[in-house]
Amino acid sequence: MAVAAPIDVKYITDMTGKRKEVVIPYQTWKSMTEELEILKEKQKILLGLQQACREVKEQARGNLKEQTLDEFLNEL
């Protein structure tokens, strides 16, 4: 696992010193948002697989009607 380089972070605080905002370099923000989008897509795929596994179990138990190939293709 690679060790991340330290990030130049600045904090904006209120009068009591409580942190209210964070300022990070644009390139860091851009990298973080790109990684977030990748992770969201992975999560979407994994949740779909999880749901598919549940459906297969329910079909095996006879609680859910199996889908025909035509029905499956029509969903796409």
C-alpha cells in the first residue's frame, strides 16, 4: 500500500477556534472527487450483485419467478 503524501490543509475557524471550513489545494480536491466517483460506481455494481444474489436465493427457494432471457434483455 502506498503512503499518501501530506496534504497542505488550511482550516477556517470561528471566533472560539472551532473548525468551520477546510481549504485544500485544487488538485487534491480534484483527485478526491475523481476517486469518489470511481468508488460510487464500484458501490453501484456491488449493490447490484448483492441484489442479484438475493434474487437467485429466492428463486432457488421457489419464492421468486425465474426471469426469461427475453425479459432480462428487455430490462437492458
